[in-house]
Amino acid sequence: MSLTGTRKTKFGPRFIFRKTLAIGVFLLIWQIFPTLEIISPRTLPPLSEVLTRLWEISTNGELKVHIAISLKRALIGYFAAVFTAIPLGFLMVWSRKVNQFFNPIVQLFRNTSSLALYPVVLLLFGIGETAKLIIIFWTAAWPLLISVIDGVRAVDAIYVKAAKSMSISTVSLFFRVILPSTIPYIVTGLRISATRSMVALVAAEMLGASSGLGFLIFDTQHKDEIDKMYAAIITLISLGMLVNFGLASLEKKLTVWKRSAQI
Amino acid sequence: MGVERAVTRASLMSQSLTEAKTVRGSLRPIVKKVLRVLGDFLRSFAIIFIIIILWEIFPKFGWIDPFLLPAFSDVVSGFYTLLKTGEFFKHFNVSIIRISCGFFGGLALAIPLGVFMGWFKTFEEYVNPLVEACRNSSVLTLYPIFILLFGIGEQAKIAIIMWGTTWVVLLNTIAGVKNVDPVLIKSARSMGIRDLALLRKVVLPAAIPSIITGIRLGAANSILILIAAEMIGSNSGLGFMIFYFEARYAIPEMYAGVIFLALMGLTVHEILCRVENRLTAWHEKSIYFGT
């Protein structure tokens, strides 16, 4: 996904070459340096070894178990955040006074890193599933809430005035004017939250878990199974990028009208 | 946010001006203004007061187990003892050194590199996929690799904070340099400007808002990573401190540490937002890339 690209890109051999060259060189170095022992293969096993190990754990079902558990945690936390933060965000910008009332707490909590709250959550909920879900929920909720608030505040006042001058009811003002113009912001919030909840997932599984991809990474590091650790890291990173890429293309599709209006 | 504040300030000023004209000489407008500012202040911070009061009352009356949530006054006195014994500063200093080495190291790496990459667009086009991949791979996932490479000493922590800062700042710097209004560049060129002067006088000033946005996002990232790095394999620092207090059941001190970290995050964010607003006052459009 290229957010920086403004030039129109055409698919073709040149495009593919340009997109894959740097990553290709990186992977090549990963293969060659450890084989030639420029980097100790104990800290960085060659790519081929990591890939064979990845193939091995994905065929014998070990990886599948961890992915399933991690995804379940991430999805529950994320969707809980989606279903509470979006309505709550709309309520918080109901009026200027309500917004002013809630603003300090929103500003404080959005800047509180979820890891700082981890000991509090551990204390209140123990090291079970609930603690992990709450951490993911917390991390995912704030970016969403803020994007809803920003979105509503960015609604063009002319639309609202025009609709009001035609004596629109509050309910249809919300559904016909405010909600549609907030959607691009919500989609952006959905993407940022999804990325964040992947980070929170790893953080939650690092401490006191016995399953999940985050656990697998740290467990294999302790057991000194380095190639397996790299395999797990590759899996987790690809999963994160897949989620980000999917939501980014959705975002592009849904905000086409907004972007063209800006130009 | 800033815009709204400016608008309310402007409307307040114009209101008080008109009032001053109509009832000149009387004290009423001043009293009114004071009341309005006071009301604004109360409304802005009411929720904080309410939360603090509830936090004090609930444990005191036993509606919440005071072991799990000690009264706010206990937390404050816990913080006071931490300050008095110097235990807080011991951890705080360690954390500050780590985060400033990592954060400023990341900036020192990312900003020149970003300007370079934004200037040489072909190079940027080839490297961009790798940069995007690095930015999108969650830092915590990579932490074990950093431990493998650098051991569990200071180096690994500083390196991972650097990593977390670098990519956001880099992408924002590239975007800032690349997306300078072509009209500005063309008109400078038509006046026969040289490359270096173009970079220094046109491109860099125009890129600053975007760079500052990157710095703000990078700062938020570096606080998160600092705590993560101190949670695992560390015996000092603020991140270690809160987990240590939790394990030792020194709950008021733990809450004090958490509140301090939250306020630290808020302060850094506010300062950088102010800087950003000031620097972007002339420049409406800013580019956000970050999480």
C-alpha cells in the first residue's frame, strides 16, 4: 500500500519490478549473510531455514491453533470496541457543551498507552482471557472514538444549516446528513484501530498467556528455537499487513468522492 | 481543535468588544467575562473533578474493594512518598535517558533520510515498499529479535525505541518533501533558484508541518515502546516500576506510576500539537500517516 504515491501507477512488469526490488534485496541478504556467516546463523537463521520451519509448523497444525486463538481474541476485542465506540462517539458530540464536558477525559485516555494500564487490568481481572480482551478493547476503542468525533465536527455547517432550513427532523438530520459525511472518518478509524489492536494483541499475549502468536514468539525465544520464532514473527507481520492492506483499500474505495472533492 | 479554540477566542473577544462599547465604564462586562471564563474552565474540567471525587468516595465507603482501587488521596500520598524517597527519580531518570536516546536518535536518522528520499523520487519509489513493510510490522513483534541481536541491555531498548520512531517520521518527511505545491517550486525555478537553495528555502519550510506531525506520532510510539521494553527483561525504568509495584502489591504506588505515565503522554502530545498548530497556521492542509 503506497500512501505516499501520488503518481498514477500502472500495473506491468516495470511496476512489479519497482515494488518488489527492495524487498527482494532484503530477503536475499537475509539468505546470504547467515549462510556466509557474516551474521551468526544462531541469531539470524537463513531465510530458507525459516521458511521450511514455517511450512512445517503450518502443515502439522501447530500454527493454526495459535492463529485461531489470536484471531479470536483480536476480533472479540475489536468488535466490542467498534460497537461501543462508534455510538458513544456520536453521543459525545451531540452538542458543544457535551463535547466540552467529555473532551478532557478523551484526551487523557487516548494518550495513555495501553501498556501502562496493563498492570491495573491484571490487578482487576487476573491474567485470564478477560484481561487480554480488555486491553485490546481499550486500545481499539480510542482511535475509533476520536475519528467519529473528528468526523462529526468536520461536517460542513452549510449542509446542516440547509437541512435545518428545510425543517428536517433531528433523526433524519443524523441519518441523512451527519452519518454519511462521517463515514470516511469512521473507515479511517476502523483501519487505525485494527492495526492498533494487533499491537495490543501481541502485548497482551507477551505477558501471561499460554497460547496465541504473541506467546509463540516469546516462548520459542526462551526455548532458543530461533527459526521457529522467526516463522511466528513472519506470520504475525503478514497477518497485520493483510488486515491493514484490506482496510486501506476499503478506505480508498469509500473515500473516492472525498478525495476528488479536495483536489 | 485548535481552530475551534481560536474561533471561540475570537468570538469571545468580539463579544466583549461590543459589550465594552455599549456599557462602557461599568464593571459588568468584566465580571461577566470572568464568570464566562470560570464557567468554561469548570465545564472543561468538570469530568476530571467528578472522576477524582468518585475515586475518593467509592473506596472510602467500601463500594469498591479499597485494595484493588485505593482512594485517590492514598494514591497521591503514595506518589509523595515515592518522590520523597527518591525511588521515583531513580526510575524516571533511566527512562528519560532511554527514551531521549531512542527518540532523538530516530529523528536524527529519519529526517535527513526522509529529505533525501523525498528529493530523489526514483530512489524513494524503489525503497518505499520496504519502508511501508517496516512501518506496518508491529514493533513489539520484533522485540525478541532486538533482544537476540543486542542482548537485554540498554542497547536493545534504545534500538527498539529508535525503530518505533524512525518509520513514522521517515514516511511523513518523505510525504512532506514530495507533496510541496508544484506552483511554489515552478515559480522559484522560474526565478532561477539553485537546487540547494530550493531545498532550503522552499521545500523544507513547506515540508515542516508534515514532519512535525510525524514527530508527534513518533513520540507517542516511543512512549508505548519504552513501557513495553521495560516490561520485559529490565530492572529499572517507569515501565518496570509499575509492574514491580503490582507484583509487590504496592497498589497506591502502582496507580501513581500509571497516572504519571498517562499525564506524561498527554503533556508530550499537547506540546507537540501546539507546535504543530503554530507552524501550520499558514498551511491548512496537513498529511496524516500514522496510526
